[in-house]
Amino acid sequence: MSLLREAERCLANQHAHNLNAFITPLSRSGKWLDRVKEADQRSEKGTPKSAIDGRLISIKDNICTRQLPTTCASGILDKFTSPFNATVVEQLEGAGAVIAGKTNLDEFGMGSHSVHSRFGPVKNLRRDSAGQEISAGGSSGGSAVAVAAEQCYAAIGTDTGGSVRLPAAYTGTVGFKPSYGLISRWGVVAYANSLDTVGILGTNTSSVRNIFSILNHHDPRDPTSLSKSSRSRILAQLQNSPLSTRLTSKPLRIGVPLEYNISELTPSVRTAWLLSLAHLQKQGHTIHPVSLPTTKHALSAYYVLAPAEASSNLAKYDGVRYGTRGDGPDGNGQADGVLYSNTRGTGFGSEVQRRILLGTFSLSADSMDNYFIQAQRVRRLVQRDFNAVFSAQHPLFDAQAVDPASVGAGASAGAEVDVIVCPTAPSSPPRLSDLTSESGQSSPLDAYVNDVFTVPASLAGLPAISVPVTVAESSRDSGADIDELAGIQVVGQYGDDELVMSVGELLA
Ligand code: GLN
């Protein structure tokens, strides 16, 4: 199919399905059409700019675009258009891609179901067995649904604690979160800087890999972007490693974290996990139980650290220097407090306000030691657990400097593995009505629990991918559409992004 036909089909799908995946959809006409036609000509001549030349790629609405507004799904930015493009947008356009619109999300990326949006909840294309609407996952739910409904070729999201992987699992798409610092965050509105990553959603791993190769470069404008010298060092370390043949001939050692085998796993998720392991085993890879003992504390640590960073990041939206201004006197002196509270009280939604309060509390002088500092310690332990089970060394940690007492702390002796394979989420997507209605059965804590398997890799900055796995025919007999798919996650050592994608490919 020509690129133009493909683009027109995406556009038609954007207008045909009312899934609320976009805050700003693609306009029906515009310069973008010419750009696709030019890409078609390049492709006919056999000189495409890249593998994504002329393809439509959606951008989560917390990533800055000069041509389209960037709202973060928040009232506080509802009239904001950035004067510049984020680096990732520049990179995509430089490779010939066309921006397919800005996708809906949980406000500022805070949420797990894409229901906390000023523009209304995102709807999953899939339904449950009773035909009810279900969560699309979040916070990059709009990006995931846009991919699932073929409203674009692929989409960009952000993943701070699972926001690309969870919606991928709920919508049956592939969602990849790279190692922290590989993709530039310049122009990405910060939620929790030490955890934020830009992630990629696609229908298959090869489209994700194509986009990753375009975005995986040092950006001098992002102080947390991995330097060129560190990148070459990591590459050299991987090439020199005895495991460099991992992707070709050598059987892989697959780790199964015992702590992820919780009683709350729904049967379809457990089945998908077992099927994936059996599938890998059949291909000659070996399965090894590993222990990540700090897993049970990771979620609480994340929900202390992420809101703490968020409360600081969101302080700038005060209606004076930045953001949509609420009612109130804007003179000097005491009256400013009224302006601030009106602006923030009306501009931010309830979940964002909850996070700001949580974060401000845990950073306050009396609580700092008991919450924030403890959570930082847990984060260290989570990183240590992973380092103990991976056969590859963390390329940014000095092996000599590692506390000897910690070596092997999380692993049974000799159980070093190449990657870890586990579910992306413990259960199937909940019903949208339970999440949105006043009488709904779901509490904020229920939403936080969905991140239990995704936050550990985020705390450790590791690469992880979620791929859709179809559950066996026998379970399909129930006719329950919702039970057909579950997201399975592959997590690797820092810098092992290619390996993670390759194992994802084996499973998908
Ligand atoms: N659900 C998590 C949160 O609300 C993760 C969000 C994200 O990755 N952006 O913090």
C-alpha cells in the first residue's frame, strides 16, 4: 500500500472510532499530505529517508510540539502551545515521519487508566466479555489506543512507572521503555525527572525498533541524556561480552522472579506467563527462578518518590509565571495567595492535586527521613536486586565499588540470567465504569496496584518491553474477549535494550 493510502486510512480511522484517543487529531488537510506524497516519491525511487519516512506517528500530549498545542490533559495548560519542538519530535520529523496528532493521557502522566484527563477518558477498542467498555491503561492510553485502532503507524508515550507498558498490555500492542537516559527528554513535560523516559508503542517489535534507532542518540540539551562516550563504552562492553552471541546461537538464560508469582494474578495472566516461558523453552532457552526480594517494597517507594518529584515540578504552574491563570487579584502582597490557590485549585484535576499533597508532605521537614529518604534506600535495594541476578554487569556502576555484601543478595548462586520475563500487569483491564463513576468500585489505591510489576524496572532505570501474548484456545471457549490477551514483560540489564526487544520479538 502506498504511504498516502496508509495515511488516509489512519485519518479515516481517527474520525471513525470515537475512542477519545486524541486531544488534537490530525487535520483533514494540510501540509502533512504533501510530506507524505514526497515520501511516497522517495520510496518509489528507492531513496527513503528512513524506515519511518512518510509514516504517521502520534505524540503523547505531554511532549512539546510547535505546530500543535501541548495540554498535558490539564486545565492549567489548556491554552498552551510550545514555542519549540521536543528533541524526539525533531528527530522523527527529520527522519520523514509525520505527526499524527497529540494523544490523550492521564493529566501530566499521573495515572494508570487514562481517565484523569480534562478531555475525558480514553476508551479501549476492546470490550470485556459482557460487552462493557474497559480501561485502555495509562497514562499513555491515547497513544496505545491510536496504535491499536490503526489511527497511526506507531506512537510515542512516556513511561515513568509503567505508562507505556501498562496501556500496551491492556490494548494488545507492543510498548517499549528504554534504559533511562537513552532517549532525550528535552521538551518532554517533566513528571518525575529521575524516572521519566520516552517510550514507543507499535503493533510489532520491528516498528518499535525502527523508531528507537532514530531516537537513541545523545542530546546535549538534556542533562540526563547518556553521553556519547558512555554509549560507546556500553556498546563495546556488550560486544566484548561472552554473551554477545546471545541474539544468535547461544541459548538464553531466562529469569522468572518468584516474588511476581502473587496470588492476585488473574488466571489469564498466569496462563500467558506460563505459555511464554514454555514457548521460550521450546526454542532452546533455559528457565531459572530468581529472587528480587525488594519487589514488595518497590511500589510504595515509587509512590513516595514520584509524587515528591512531581510536587516540585508542578510548582511552576501558578498562573503568574506559567500556566492558565485562575480568577483572583494579581497584585502584589498577600492577595497573591488567592490567585495561586484559585489557579491551582481549578487548573489541576483531583489526582494531580492528590499527588502534589502527597509529595509536599513526604518532602516536609518532619517526614523527609521517614518517607523520602527511606524510599530512596528502597530504590537502591531494587537496583541491587536486579544487578545481582543479571549476568551482564551494570555498565554505569563500577564493579569494584559494589558493596561485596550485596553481591548475589537477590539470586540463588549461579542463577545469573540474561533477561527477566514476567507479566506486565497482575490482572485484566478493569471496567471503565468502575473507574469513572462516583459509585465505581475502584479507589486510587487500586489504580496504583496495577503498577506493581512495572515500577521496579523504572526505579532501576532498566529497559523493558510489554508484548501481547494470546492465551490458549481452551480459555477462549468462554468467549471472553478480555481473556484472550495479556501483556508479558521482558526486563534486561541497563543498556541491553536490543536484547530486550529481541526476546520480546520471540514472544510476540
Ligand atoms: N501509574 C503510574 C503513576 O501514576 C505511572 C505513570 C507513568 O508512567 N507516567 O505514577
